[in-house]
Amino acid sequence: MSQVNNNSSVTSIMDSINLGPTQSLQMLFAKLNLAQAQLAKNGAMENINKIQKSQEAQKECATMIAKARDLQNQAKTSGKAADMPPEMVTYFDKNGLKYDTKGNDVHHNKDEWEYNIQSLTAFRDQLGTDTQQLMVFVQDFMGQYNSYLQGANSAIQQGNQTLQTLASGR
């Protein structure tokens, strides 16, 4: 069998599969199953890449939560507002997160930091939910992949049995 490429259409994948010179229905069915298996594998890999990115985003969010908690503790112990660092403002803005804007500034007391931490926590939880959903999709694609490979294997075995029967003259 030739190496299957990562194209995303059944036709292009089927064109790249070589099961030998025969054009029997079993071999065509096997090619179709192998092409479908490749599409399922591609779908799983896309979702695995999304999971990796989501997990990186979760780590970044966890870092921001830890920083926000430290700043909240500073505000709590000093009784004075603690400034939100520029990279944190950028993080909130980049991810469409809301932070306390009382006074139209980035100086936050312990209660304002609580609001910011809740916003970050909700975002982290959403990332976790998205990751779990992507994992369900990966499992589904893996099931499809295995099913299509079994179908291809079965078709190839049936084709071989037919050829052996014809060759032995039974």
C-alpha cells in the first residue's frame, strides 16, 4: 500500500492508495474504507492540536490567576490598591475578559481583585470544558478510524479469498 497523504478529500486520498492492479469491488470498498479512515485520522489530529493549544491557554490562565491572587493579597495586607501589570491588562483584553474598571484605572483593591479573579476562573473553566468536548471528538474519530480499518481489512480478506478460489478452480 502506498503512503496516504494528508489531503482532506476522499477522492484525493483514494487516488493515493494503491492496493495492486485489481479493480474488484472488494478492493474498491477497501480503498474507500482506507480513505475514510484517513479522514477520521486527520480529524482526530486536528482536534488533538486544538487540545494542545487549549491546554497551553489553561496554563497561561492559571499563571494569571496566581498573579492576580498575589496582587489581591498585596492589596489586602497593605490596605492599598495594587496595580494590574500591563501584560495582565493585555491578557484580559486579548481574551475578551472583563476586569474591574471602577475609577477607569488599573488600580484594584482586594474586592476588585476578587472580580478579576472570578473572570479569570470562569475563562479557565470554559477552556477546560472546551478541552473535554474536543477529547470526546477525538474518541469519536478514533472509533471511526478503527471501524473503517476493520472494514478495509475485511474487504481485502474477502478479495483474497475470491482470488484464491478462482486460482484453485473451486
